[in-house]
Amino acid sequence: MANALKIANLSLIVLFPVAWFAPLLRAGLLPLFGLSEISVISGLQSLWRSDVFLALMVTVFALFAPYLKTIGLALVQFGLLDDRALPVLGWLGKLAMADIFLVALYIVVAEGVGVGRVEVAWGLYLFSGCILVSLGLSMAASRRKT
């Protein structure tokens, strides 16, 4: 069981960057025109040009928090970091969950306005899945240590 948890966690080190570049959603202004794909990275690039503070927050929530949590959990699993770090790692995972909420909120707002068209893409499911698996792994790790 411990090896399966380690493999699952290490797979997130590869899957998170894939999820960052995968299309989260497709958006278009009018139904007649094609849809542009938006990923975490392309969204961050746009944010850095328009709102640096928000871009910094999203960078922390979408990139740093989940990746640092995953690396930290791997260090705990391999005995290179003390188990007392698990509460902090769980907190980092919860910060990453805020990103999924923001994306869902943007989709609801964009669809409610009715000006354009928004479609959810496979990257949103991959990113959400990575975050949820990461949260599950940290819960499993904290249960094993108690």
C-alpha cells in the first residue's frame, strides 16, 4: 500500500505540468467564431500583462502550492522530511483547491453573461483530478502516521 501511495504521488510530479499546459476551457466571443483554448499557463500569461497581483496569487495557488505539496509529501514518504510537515502540506493542498473554484466561477459568470461561449476542456478535469488525488494522498499519509 505504501508503495502505491508513493507511485501515485510521484506521478503527480509529471501530471501537474501536463495539466498546466492542457486546455482548461475553450472560449469564444460569438458562436460564429472559433473557440480559443485557455490553459493555466496561457491564463497566467494574460494575467501578468493586466493584473500582476492577481497573477501572483494564481501562480502561487495553481503552480507553487500543489507542486510544493507534492514534492514535500514525496520527501515525507521517502523519510527525507519529518512527519510534522504533513499539516503544512495539507494546507498547501487546500490552497490549490481554491484555483478550481476560481475556474468554475469564471465559467459560470461567462455563461451567465451570454455574450460568448465557454466549453469545459479535458485539462480542467485533469487539473481537478490532480488536486483531488493530491488531497487524498495527504489525507492517507496523515492517517498512516497516526
